[in-house]
Amino acid sequence: MNARSKTLTWVLAGLLGLMGCRDEQAGPRNRPPPQQQASPQAPGQAPAAGMKTLEAAPADLTFKSGATWAGGTVEYLGSKVEPARPTAGQQVRLSHYFRALKAPPQGWTFFLHVVDASSGQQLGNADHELQGGAAPLGSWPVGKVIEDVHVIQMPNYAGALQLVLGFWQGEARLPVDDRPLPAQPAHDGQQRMFGPRLESPQQQPLPEYRVPRASKPPAIDGKLDDEIWKAAPMVTLNSSMDGSPVSKKTTARMLYDDKFLYVAFECEDADVWGSLRKKDDPIYTEDAVEIFIDANGDGKTYNELQVSPHNVNFDAAFVARRSDLPEAMKWESAMKSAVTVRGTIDNDADQDEGWSAEMQIPLEKLMEVPRLPVQKGDTWRFNLYRLEHLVRRQQIEGQSFSPLFAGDFHHLPRFGRLIFE
């Protein structure tokens, strides 16, 4: 890239079709590195054609590091973020500065990930060749400073973003040297070195849903024609990636009483279908509506409950984000559900209108409920979702109550607030 900046469209982790229970994490794995080979370059050798080198990093770095890789072979001097506090949608110029202290290893490629600063969950991937391919690590002259400049667009995100960077080869990452003071770690435990943070003064707040107490329980028949549902605020789901409008409308309502949480979905759908028929089948790979509940709001323990157009249920209880799925699926919610289809299910030759679903979820079965019965003013964390296959197993549209800005329905920091009235 040399001194010229090149705009990079950062690849949000995971495709929309992988947002259910499957893990979206991308990039090289944290594996033992292959045997390293030193570059044949001798110290002081002239840089390769097209490579830009400096004698020193700029004095006005907004982030200074000094951390090293591979036993002190390569040093990360720091980065400059311009502007320092970008607003959502603004172009952010990132300038990174490195130096080879010894003959650098060959065959390693630069990576840069954008993660949630609180959870470490990967949100974006800005991997690229340093200086547009003119400065591969193995060609760096010892003692010279390598500058890399690129541009990303600041997302509309509720929390702080952490940049983590390093070098990868195959399934391995170049080892980061531990700092003498453990209280100031150089990396995240996955051989991803800490870089600067990105914090916007204009961050999208978490949405709230104020759920009313039901004067009487609705009939769970999938029809949504009970008078009591009119007392529940209706919300429209939007794109789970950024909150933008979607092509197939989905609305949802919620109610509660001393024993149950009630959830209703109304889905526009021109082709209502589903091939899975057994409890806990992976209906998240097809059309489904879902609710995730983090009752105590700890960002760790949570429940996932889903219903398909064939009224197949999936439920799971996670002790940590994406913890062992077979173990999580042993949990039984005792949920009752019903579905009504407006059209002919599993027939793609005709035009359907859509489908609706009702869920009756026993409160006592949920994980880490702070108190029962639930009281007015209690606040949980939750999200509502729909996976819609605009074309079966293709063109998958992810929808949510609270936008995630990540390709993962399990992104707990972006769960909305459920306030009991």
C-alpha cells in the first residue's frame, strides 16, 4: 500500500447463513507454529523494490506498544488512529508501525481482527498484505521501520472495539512474547497482539422491550387472535447485522405471568418450508424464529429457544458463549408452542402469505433467573431472531430485535433489555 491508503471493506465474521448455533469465528487458528525459517537477508540490506521504510515511527502515535513476536524478532511499535474517536460510518485511517530486530521469519502473512473489547468476540476481519504486498515479513531489513496504512469504516456499534493483530501461516499464528508484567498482557491468549481501541462518541444504544403482565394467559394455538395480545407492544425485527430494513417483515410481541413468558411471532413468507421434524434437530439451518434469554444479564449463562414452521422445537442452555452444544442441548425447557401457516407448507410452486408462532416458556426452567415470581422492574437481557431463507438454503436473511453488528446470534453484548412491567 506504501503511503497511499486503500479502503478495506472489513469482512464481518461469518455469513448470514451461519448465524444460528454454528460458530462464525474466522481467521487462522491458535496452533503451534511450523518450524520457522530465517530470512536470508543480512542486517542493513536494502529493502525490496516498492517497500517503504522509515528510520523511526512518528512521535504522535495514538497507541504505543513495544510488544514483540518470536523471541524478540519482530517489534510492534504502535499505531496511529485518525480520527482518534471516529463516528459511526466515518472512514478511519489506521497506520501501523513495525520493526525487525533480527532477521525475520519467512512465509508469514499479516492479519488484523476487530473484536468486542469486553468479550473478545470477533466482529470483523481486516486481514491484508502489508503495503499492498510490497512488504512481506520475511523481506524486512533489520532495524528499519515498516509502515502500513489502510482504511476501514467505523461501524455503528454499542461498545468499544479492540484491534488485535499478528502474523499467520497455515493454521498457526506467530507466537507473541509475554510481557514481564502479567497485568499488562501483550496478547489475548490466542497469539493476537493487542492494538488500539476504537471508541465512537455516537454509539447505538441497546433497545428495550417493556413486557406487560398478562391478565390471563393467551391460548397457545399459533393464531395470535387473543385479545390479550393487543396489550403487548409490537416490535418489528430488522437486519441482525446493522438494523437496516429487511425484505420479509417479522413482528413480535411478549407477555408474562407468574409461571410463563409468552412470545408471539408474525412472519411474512412467500415460501413456508422446513425439512426437519424431530425435537432438537438443527432447525437453525432452515427457517426459524428464536428467542435468546440471559435472565441474570451476566453475559455468560443463557438459553436459546427456537420454533420452525413445522412447530419443531430446539432448546439449549449454555454456561458460556457457545459452550459445548451437545451438553447444552440436554436441557429441556418444557416449552409449549404452536404454529399457523397461511399457505401450503413445503410447496414452492405456490405463493404463501406467511406463518405465525406462539411460545409458552416456563420461567422456572430458565437458567439463573434472579427471582421468582418475576417482579415489576426486573430487567433481563434477551434478543429475538428470525432466520428467513429467501431462497431455500440460499440468500439467507438474519433478523433481530437488537442489531448485532456481527454474524452471530450468540453475540451477548448486543442483547437488548427486557423490562418487566
